[in-house]
Amino acid sequence: MSLNCAEIDLVLSELDLEGSFIQNVIQPSFDTIAFYTYKGARGDPDGRAEGDVDAVSRTVLVCLAPGVCRIHETRRKVPKSDKPLRFMEFLRSRVKGARIAEAIQLNNDRIIRLTLTHGGETLFMFIRLWSGAANIVVTDSALMILDVFYRRPKRGETTGEPWTIPEPKAATRTFVPRELPGALSFNEKIDRWYAEHAETLSREALVEEARRRFEARRSRLCLALTKLEAKRETFLRADLFRHQGDLLTANLWAIKPGMDSIEVTDYENGNATVRLELDPRLKPQENAARYYTQYRKAESGLAELEDDIASSKRTIETLSAELAAIEVEPNPLVIQKALRKQNRPRQQIEKRYPGLTFRKDGWIMLVGRTAAENDELLRRHVKGSDLWLHARDWPGGYVFVKNRPGKTIPLELLLDAGTLALFYSKGRKAGTADLYYTQVKHLRRAKNAPKGTVLPSNEKNLTVKLDDARLKALEACRDEE
């Protein structure tokens, strides 16, 4: 239930906002905003007195959600948004630091007008608490709109449009503040009531939304995991591909042009007859080479496939933990923030670096998995003072540790970077390998060599052994792709 006009007047009278300064603005969600106000001691309208017990700081919460439109003081913590939101940034640039000269409700119409003065400028902030049509409109002294919480062109509520105050309507009924239990102020009662009732309903809806999203993501991940495990079964038959290639090589003489299969005798398996598929467009030698290619792909890709399967399982575990945390979180604003973070479209997730990015204790590690990613990182994303690591005597990806001025790379972080360099190289199967590392400024591009090839100098050696616990900890530090 939204506040009625009598309740709004009572809230405003208790807030006593006239003479307060707006110290900060936080927008925790897309329908709620909080103003942090400060009012100095009596006789000190500028609020410069220190240590005076009459000075008052308040957190004024404004909610525009349908059915629960309200304004009141809150004592609960208001979570910050993960990223700057448009209207919040506007208020911080134009309204933060302003003095509230007047705070009144217009014509008992559930529209609050705040008169703000800041740097010799007068602004008006209109807070309309109509369920289904709530909004916050900021205008200049001539009532031209500077910005709005919700942009509604059909209602003329966009920047640059004139703001028209609705004409007062004849009262058809008398409203009174609701009777709420307790010996608290009305603001405190309202804050508690919405926490226990209206936001409880909101919380249940948010938790249900979280469960729905979890099930959708879990279903997609489980489907992908099933496909990966099926592919692993194919890769586990790598030796079979090689054996079939050997059988074809031994029977090249029997393959005729246009054949799509051939039956051969498998002398290693009790002289059994085996049918092998052929591509009629290929020559006999090319058909045999095709089986050997499948063998090499399966042999080299099995380790990476196992990593993908383990990563998918860890993601499902992480999702389950996030859902469990949401289900016990009492504050709906925190739940809303978590859902907004999960619901960011992939197109809006900026991928700053190619390859993989790991962040730990303020350090950034970049991993190039292919020659193209290595080359792109070298050309556009690293500087001379950044550290470069690579597995010695094994082909594989480059790892870069971004330099932090005045900071020395800790040994643990160097081991993390070395672990990544070994894991994303052909030396992964060996489990241990020698690495070399140096600063990017000591790398020289090899002339007429494949893309991304470099020749290091001033390099140092490091021996690394793969550690499952370290790899799992690093996985938790990886940015979303």
C-alpha cells in the first residue's frame, strides 16, 4: 500500500527537511533512491557547528515501485549500485550540496515539491508518489525539466520539456494516517511496517525471480555439460582413431574411387571384420589422414575438455551458493542488487582484454590462449613495465601481469601467473615445467616468424608444478567472458 496524502504530510512534518543540505545521493535500484541529508544546529543554518547535539543527519528513502510508493526516513543500510546510474549521477552533479529551502506537498495530491538552492541557483524537485505513475522530476526555476527519474515522452516528462503542475482536484474523501502499533515516530513505524509487510512481499517475489533465473541458467549449463561429457567419451577413444587410421593405411590398395566405406580385417582384435567410413571425395591417403587428424585433436583436446567440464560444474556450484545466499537475505534491496548484477546482458558486459582476465588482490593477469590473442595483447594491451611469462620448450599461451606503480609482484602472484602459463600450454600434461619471465620491454618480435612470436632477453627462470587448489582459487578470480 502506498502512502496517502495525510501520511505524506505527517512524514514531511517529522522529517523537518527545511534548512537541510543534501550531502549524498545513492540509487540502490531502478525504482528506489536515497538522499543523505544533514541539518545543522539551531542558529547555525549552514551546518558548520561541530559537536552540537541538535545537528541531525537523515537518510530519506524514496520508493517509486507500484503499490509501495512512499517517502520516509530509514535506519537500514542502503546498498550502493554496482555501476553509476543516470539519474543518480545527474543528482550528484546538480543537487548534491544543495540546501532544501522548502519541502511541501502540493494540494494534497501526493506530489512533493522540494525547493533547492545551490550556488545561487534555484531548482525544484517534484516527487510524485502515484502508484503506477510515480516519478521524480527536477526543473529549473522556470519549471523547464532538467532530468527525470523515469523518462516518459508521452507524458512530456523528458529533458527540455516544460513541467506542468496538475490542477488541484476536489476532495471526495478524507484521508487520515493509518494506525500503526508502537511508541515510535511515524517515520520509524512506516519504515518498520514496509520492512515487515510490503517489502516482505517484494522480497518473496524477488526470491522467486532468483529461483526462476537459477533454474534457467542451471538447465542451460546442465545441457552444455551433457554435450561436453558426450564429447569427452569420443575423445577417450583417441587410440581407436589412430588404430582405424593404421587399418586404412594398411588397406589403401583396396580403396576404390567413390567408396563411402570399406570392410577390413582387424588382425589385432581376433581377425574381426571392421567397417570404416570413407569420404568418397577424398583420396585413400587423405581418408587415412582424416582419422589421424581426429586422433590428434582428441589427444590434445582432452585436457582442455576436462577443464571445461570442471569449470561448468564449479559454475553450477557457485550459482547454487548464490541462490542459497539470496534465499536467506532479509533485505530486498540487496536481493535486487544481486539480481541486477546477474541479469546484465552479455552485450553490455564490456570485455576489456582479449583472452582471459584474472584479478587478484588488485593485480590483473592476462592470458592469451592463441597466437591471435597473444599478438593482440602484445600490440594494444600491455606496456613495457608489465611482466611476461611463457612455458619454456612448450608451445602455449602468453601470460602478462599488469604493472602497478610502486608495487613489487608478490611471490604468490608470480606462482599464480606461472601456473596459468603452464596450464594454458602443451606442457599441461607433464604437470610441471620450466618457465621464463621478463618485462615486456625486453621482448623483440621475431622477423618472418608466425604471429605473436617474440624473442625474450634478460629473462629469469621459474619452475612451476600444477596445483589443483591453486587452479581452483584462480578460477574464482576470472572475469566473466
